[in-house]
Amino acid sequence: MNKKNKKLGIAMVGLGKYSTGQLIPAIVQSESFSLKGIVTGSEEKAQEYSTKYDIPEKNIYNYDNFDSIKGNTDIDIVYIALPNAMHEEYVIRAAMAGKHVITEKPMGTSVKQCERMIKACKDANVELFVGYRLHFEPHHLEAMKLGQTKAKGPIKKIEGSFGFKIEDNGQWRLQKDLAGGGALVDVGIYVIQAARYVVGKNPIAVRNVKLENTIFERPSEVDGDVTWEMEFPDNVIAYCSSSYTKESDKLYVEAEKGYIEISPAYYYYGLQGSTEQGNLKVERINQQKAQMEGIADTIINGIHNRASGIEGLIDVQIIEAIYKSAKTGERVTLEKIQEYTHV
């Protein structure tokens, strides 16, 4: 496929707030993608978005007839932006239809789900991506460079936190059967990812986990606040937190001869960074657009998939270990992570 003369056709699966507010506008701006299809259970949204983006009726699907996308040559790839518990089903159905797949994070609600998704895409010979937009964000690329190249000496410690005051008591993120967990899986996963790509290695254990299931000042079926530590090789410790009850948004990396701090660190825009030399001066970008161009580079030009299903699986494995440590009060080792790099 020639990037210069053909855009990849993409279908958006799920038309929630993130899809309509962030992803679809980024796709429309993309040099490499064209919004060719939508999948929604709402006839009203189907009509609205087909009209707004000139999508033909044959490229409009619901969740029942989704599998018929297989014969649609307009669509090369689908983007799954559904509640976490639905990712597995639609990733596998997309793969069986012969389409490349992007799924939002967390990739799944269990390691077993992630393994099945990876296998389905591998068997179908399609690429699987996870929506890790910060892999393409300039501040975070600077943090990766600092950690992975040891430009300012070995990393000494990492501090990461992401949290907000959740407001809608009825939304799917607070329903365990749809979300699989609370603040940890929703926003804590950003902190896990950041620590991993700063160090350039996977953690060997999690420890000192504290978990509170209180939201709106009453018990919740999902976690509202979690703090934990991740041990990395070379005695690097990441001190981490996630929350649905208070605001936090920071990544701090301390090296032997300097540091980098990003705050806000994980939101869609407005990121600010500094080092011991002053404020970071980096390009302001549309994160979702940069993510989409990076994905296109993998599909069209064979560039390494930096946000692959393996990345998603490893994060879910770490999340499972954090929940296990919270339950047992013990340090939990992560020996199986190395096996996953060969799935």
C-alpha cells in the first residue's frame, strides 16, 4: 500500500465521548486515515455521524451485524472504543473479519482475555494496537530518552500519579462487570506505562499496595484510590498512585545527574515539562493524531508497533499483580512478564 495515494479506511466502533470528542476529529485531520465507517447501537448517532462525515449507509453497522464488515473493502482497520469488558469480543470479531484492530486501554479485563486477543490477531495475520497515545507525545519521548539512554546517568527513582474526581455515579467506569476495576485500570495504567517506557524494562515485582474502595464517601464495587510501588532492575523504584477521588497528574524521573518532570503529564493537551535546565520547549501536538500517524507507519511502512497487544497484555498482568498484592498484603513478583514478550 502506498501512503502517498491511499488513506487507510477506518471504522469507529462505539461513539462515546472519547470517540466523538477526540478520536474522530484526529482521524479527520490525519494524513493517513479516512473515517469510512461507524459501529453504534444508536440509530440517532448513526444518522448524525453518517451525515456529518459523509459515511454511506453500507458502511454503517450495529453490534449485531458487525461481522458483515468482513466483505467491506472500504475499511482496513477498526478502532474499538467500548467499555473495557467488551474489548475482547470486538477485537476478536474484527480480527476474524480480516481487519487490523486498535483497542482502547486497558486492552482487557484479564490476562487471559489479552492472550486470546493476541492469538486471534496473529492467526488472522492482522496488526493489533492499543491506544497508548503518549508513546507519541514529545514530553514523554523526552522522558523515554532520559531513562533509556541514561543521558543524565542511571535512573534513581520515578514518581507517577494520575487521578481526578469522578462525577457521574451511574457511568460504566464505576460498574465492575463493565470496567474490570476502578481508578487503577482507568488512569493508573498511564502511570504503569510511563514507568515502563522511561526505564525501558519491565518491573520485577509490585509491593506496598494500598487500595481504598470508597467513592462519593461510600463503599464502591471498584477501587477509588490505589497507591503502589513497582520494583525495576538496577534497584529502580517507581512510586505510583491513581485516584477517582482527588486530582493528580504528574510524572517525575530522577536520574543521577538531573531530572525531568511533566505536570500535567497524562491529559490530552496542556502538558508542561521541566528539567534542571529549565522548562522543556517541545512541539505542541494533537496526541490522537500523532498516535494515528504512528499506527499508519506500522501498517503501511512496516515500522515497529510500539503500542502493540503485548504492551497491553503486560500492563494488565501488572494490574492483576497489584490487585493480588492489595488482597494478600504481600510483595508479588512478575516472572511471567518475560514470557509474554514471546507470545
